[in-house]
Amino acid sequence: MHTYRLREAMVGVCRDADKGVRTITLPAGAVLKIPKIAFQSGVQSNMVDAQWEDHTISVFVEDLKTRGDPVPQAGSAPNVG
């Protein structure tokens, strides 16, 4: 699982059984968890599904990269460069 913390707010698409499909604003500081497969070589998509609180939100990869920062995983070396 990859974890990102948003530096600034961004919009995602939420699909809830009771509320249907809707847009949702993810606030600055929100922590999103994305499955590792979303960033594996050969996987090409403009959007990824992320876990935020108790929601699954579809977000644009470009928004995630420009508005968020990877959170280092416990036991891993910091990402430099």
C-alpha cells in the first residue's frame, strides 16, 4: 500500500451504495492509501482508487502527484531525489 498526504485540497469521485456517484473534496492534510498495483510498471490509468477514511475515492494520478506527497513507510529508507 502506498500512502500520500495531500498538501492542498483536491476533488475525487466517490461511489456509495446509498448516495450513488458524487464528487467529494478531499481536504489538505488528508491521508490517502493506494494499492501498490496502481503504480506497478505496465499499469496505465489516469485514475486510481484510494482509501480515505471509510470511503473509496477515485482520483486523478496527476492530481495525486502534484497535490500530495508520499508518506514513507515504516522501516523504509526515505525517498531522496
